[in-house]
Amino acid sequence: MNRYGSTYRNLLWPAYEGLRGRQTHKLFHTAEARQWWSIDRLRDYQWQEITRLIRHAHAHTTWYRRVFEKLSLGPEDVRTLADFQRLPPLGKEEIRQSRDEMVATQQPGPLYAERTGGSTGVPLQYFYNRGSYEWRLAVSQRGYSWAGCEDGARQFYLWGEPIGTPPWPARLKTKLHNAFLRRRLVSSFRLTTDALHRCVAEINGFRPLTIIGYTNALALLAQHILDTRPLRHQPTGIITAAEGVNSLQRDVIQRAFGAPVFASYGSREFMLIGMECDQHNGLHLSADNLLIETIRPDGTLAAPGEVGEILVTDLHNFGMPLIRYKIGDLGVLTTRVCSCGRGLPLLERVEGRVLDMIRTPDGRMLPGEFFPHLMKEFESVRQFQVIQTRLDRLQIKLVLGNGNPVPRIEQEVRQRLGTSIQLDIQAVDEIPVGKNGKFRVTISELP
């Protein structure tokens, strides 16, 4: 029995939430109940929250008030989901150009600024209010709990590290926070053979209940375990993040760790969007916090089972409403009902994220997830793409606004990849999508 975990979740966490004046603990418990609601009850709940959101957006943002005026609509005219879908999809470039007009003049609680990691090649700054942050934490914890991952129980993260060196107060805060939650983090951006050996030793010593990591990094570690020596410790679940997990990667990870893989789908803008349960029949959507749609290139709704561009509406971001936001991924919705009994609808699969591993002649390996993590630090980077055609050469294409981030980008990449690889950083006017209509952020053409 995990006594510390039980004490944390039932005593320390609610006490801490009360001191901070936050609602995450309460929202988590209500979210746990909502997952078992019927799909019809969830849709009614979604509609109630959508109605609140659009009334707020119309009343308190210049941007959405203008959108409604162009459509000759008032909030009271949006009575059905079909009415709601008359609102045009929101693109990243529109946010970049009109962000200040999208920020609400009135919102509950403080406003936080954040930048996306640009996993679709387009970094972006946006804002959200504290209530939205608490909601996304609550539904993320609910989804992760399906894999046995709960705060207070040992968790091992193979994850991205901060760019640059944070000031020591921030480093101390992070260290104490992770210790309090019983989390251990290892950088996925420095994966040499020696680092993989140390990672295995860390897992054996720490004995985590769950392991969470970037998909490519976990697959690399899993193959290393299979090629060298088996783990002495067996976790109960593995959560893959940042990109999809294919059948080969899933098989390698499960054989190496002796535990089932739970795929997740999320973004910095919304945190957890979808998560596999123990039936592994698709990704249950966080439908009580988000509305997910898919559309065809002509803007009409994609049918169930049809690939479409994913739109996300955050039902609780009253700081900067994101309504029908084009996240930049392709996906397939389904009307199938999961045998687990949860009413949360399913996303069959995500088709838009492919982040290849980058390698160097001296044996270093860098997950493609590093580059979105890096590019979010630079306001002047409008779009980017990384291409490796030879082991000793890496090409980075940048669409830039004002400023010259190239020296800093080269410095940070060199820290991870060393000097054995040639860096070719180019400023370009545009970066086209692939022939299949998808945009790949990192492309490795190595065998």
C-alpha cells in the first residue's frame, strides 16, 4: 500500500489547494464522476459550458464581438451546435495578429501567459485564466490515473528540460515540487548510450509506479533495455506523450518494461486532450473541458471515421477564449462506444504529429520533440522545420519575424548535438506542407 500517496491525495493536496485558494482538488473529484456520465448527458453539459463561454467572449473581447457582428449574430442566436459551428475556425496567424483583441477585458482571477512548443512548426503565445488552468490539471490527472499514475505515487519522467539555465530560486522550487509529488525527471534531450545506462539505473533505484515520456525517447530507451539487460523493476503502466505511438513502438516499450502502454494526446494550449483507458480502443476525449471537432479542407464537418483537421474549444478559458481553434493536427473521430463504460467520446487516432529522432556521428540521439521545446522561446520564430538527410548534417529552416534568434538557436542545438554534425540554419519565406497535406516538424531520412 502506498501510504505517502494516500496521505498526499487525501490530506496534503486538499490542504495545499485550500491555502492557495485553488479548486483543482474539487474539480478532479467531480471530473472522476463525469467520466461515467452518458454521452447525451455530457453533450448537454458541454452545451451549457459553450453557452457561458460565447456570452462571455461576446461581452468582453473585441475580437469575438466583431466576429458575431460580421455574421449578424448575437449570443442569444446560438441555440444549437449547428449555430455554434457558423463561427469560423480560429487560426494561429489570426491569434498572432490580433492576440490583444482576443484577451478578455474582464475575467475571473489572474491571467497567465504561455507559449506553445510549436509541435506543428508554428510557435505561439496565448493567455489563460486560473480557472482554466485548474480545469486542465484536473482532467489531466483523471486521464493519467487510468494508467495508475497519481500524484504522490512514484512517477518517472523521461521529459524535456528547460532551455538555458533557470535562476536558482526556480530550480529549487521545481526540485521541491517534484520531491513533494514523488516525481523523478531525466532529460530526454541528452540521450547518449551512457545516459541510457544511467536512466536504467535510475529506474531500478527509484522504482516508479508509472513511467511517462516522449514516445521516441521511450522507444529508444526500451530498445536499449532489450539490447543490453532487462529491468529489475517492473512499473504498472507507461504513458507516451508528445506524439503518437505506432504498433512497433508500443510492442518494444511493452516488452522492455513489462507494462501496458497508454497513449496520450495533448498540447501546451490545453494539456490533456485525449487519453487511452485500459481497453486501448482509442483516446477518450476530455469532453467536459474541451469540445473537439474535425473539419474537411472546405470547412464542413468531417464524418465519423473520416480524417479531418482538429478544432479545439476550451470551455473554461475566460481569459483568452479559444473557440474552434485549429491546433494544427489531423485526426479521426468515431461514434464507437468504449467497453470500459466511460461516456467520454473517442478520438480514433491522431494523424498529424511525426517527430523523428535526430542522430549524430558521435552517437548522440535527440528526440524531435526538442525543437518545438526550443522554438517556443523565440517570439520571432513564426514557423520552423528540421531535416536530417545525412548523419553529419542537420538543416533547420526558419520563417522569421523581427529579431535574429539564429545564434541562440545554434548555441542550444550545439549543446545537445556537439560538434560532430554540421548545422545549416536557413531563414526562408515559407515552408510548404508535404504532398499528403501534413506538416512534419522534424524529418529524419536516415535508415
